[in-house]
Amino acid sequence: MGAKLHDVVRRWLVELLHLPAETGMAFVTGATVANASRLAAARDALLAGVGWDVQESGLFGAPDIPVVIGERAHSTLSKSLGLVGLGRSRVHVVPADDQGRLRSELLPDLDGPVLVCAQAGEVNTGAFDPFDGIADWLAERSGWLHVDGAFGLWARADPNRADLVAGLDRADSWATDGHKWLNVTYDCGVAFVRRLADLRRTFAAVAGYLPASESFEAMHHTPQSSQRARQIEVWSVLRTLGRDGVAALVTTACDGAALIADRLRAAGLTVLNDVVLNQVLVRLDDGPTTERLIAAIQADGRVWCGPTQWQGATAMRISVSSWRTTLDDAAHAADVIVACAGRVGGG
């Protein structure tokens, strides 16, 4: 039953997110492990291409794999690179623009095989890396393009945001979370790969008491052998909402973020990002004043916003992703923030 549901959910998600039809999928514990497992598969596939079997020989003495990331890559991507033995600090870091997008015109002059890690939805601004530009650069050399799309990958479900995700389907692997826009419980990462065999190369578990099966076996395609059937809750959400329902969920969240940004801007707060998705990055005068605003909002208790660091100072990060958030809720949240800003003072 679990294997059958997995096949159904894989097909639904691949169609919903407009990924290549042959794309394979596995559920893991979260976006961090989704990133790490796809990077492990990328590592093994790239080294297999130059005659090195990582699973048999390890990484000692293996040929070098240059790794390229953007300046604003999420911290869990660096964690994942360290976890799979590619290193957190030996990467080539490409400068980002003022929204956190990797500047593809500044990609380094490297020989393949190269592993490039792009981002769909910068955690503060919601910005998307230029996937076509990166894929064009990579096409001139052998390599693997991985996309960290913890929440941004779901923009593929909204036809109104096609320009944000142009070229994303040219990647070799993608990682996202089910607990964000699908609103399922934590411990539900979704990891996609263009060629399912690349996962089996890395994760197959062979033993006499584990007979081969023609159906999908998660233990042969993920780091875990024992795992819960995460596909059940994802199936339930998709079965309930359908394609149009998921698209509406994304659209409403993004419209809510835009509404909040407009109201805060009109009230004199500085919106630091182009609100292209569900993230709003705000500052009231300066870093210390913004910290007081955040404390006031959290003490008020009607809404919750958290701090982040942006361009050397504290900013407030607002993320809209709950299935229960309406545009009226977004307007109410903006009113609360403006009221708290009035109590804190500042420009």
C-alpha cells in the first residue's frame, strides 16, 4: 500500500511542480536531509563519471569536485555539503545581488565535473536564482545542478509565477519541504532527482533478508532504512486540495505578503525586498529600533514575526504560508505591526 501511494504521490507532485516526467522522488525527514541526500547522489554520479566508485572506495584520494554556491545560500545547504564530505568552506561562492540572487554572470571559470547549488526562494526575500543562466553555464561543462527549494519550489504550482521559476526544470535534483505550504506535520522533506538510478547507486541496502522488489523501496533510495510513510499525509492534502487548490494556496499566501508589504510601506516602514513570493523583509528606521519593534509584536501576542540579519543589521522577517491565512488575516497582521510600530516610535 505504501509503495502504491508513493507512486501516486510522485506522479501528482511531478505534474503539479512541472518537473520532468521521469523525475524520481523520495520522502526524508526534512529539507536539510533532502538537500544532503541529493548532494550525496550528485557526488557519486559525478565521480562515477570519471571512474571513481565512492561507495566502494570512499572519498580518500578521489578526484576533486568543484562546488559552486551563491552568497546567500541557506545555512542548511552548507551543513549538507559538510555532511556528505564536500566541505562547507572549500566551495566557490558567487556574489549575490541586492535580493540575494546568485549573479550568474559572475560564475567562475571551472572545468567539469562541477556541482552547482542554486536556490528557489531566498529565505529572507523569497528571490529566485537565474536558473536558465546557471544551466547555460553548466551546459558548457559536465556537471550537476541542484536546487534548494525548501519553500520556493512550490511557486511552480502557481501559473502566475512562471517567470520566477524559468529554467528550474533543467536541474538534476530538487529539495523541498512538505510542512511549509502543504502544512503537513514536521519531518516531511521531499527530494526529487531526474534519474532515480542515481539514488540507488548511493543508498541501496543489500542483504539476504531484503529481497529485491520491482516496486519502489524507500530504503534503497534514502539514507534511512526504517521510516514512516510520509506519503500518506501528503496524499491526503493533494487529494483534498487538488491542483487548483494548491495553486490557490500559494497565490493567497503571496497576495497576503504583498498586501502586508503595501500597508507597512504606507505606514512609513521600510520594505527591503521585492515581494515576489511570500516573504516580506522589513526594517523600522535601523537595526536597534527594529529589534524593539519585534519585541513589541511578540509581547502583543496577536501575530508573530521574527528577526533576521540583512546587509549588516537586524531586519524583521514575515513569512505567509498557512492554509488558514486569508487576505483579511494579512490586513489584520499589518494593522497590528503598524500599531506596535507606533508604540515603539521611530520615523
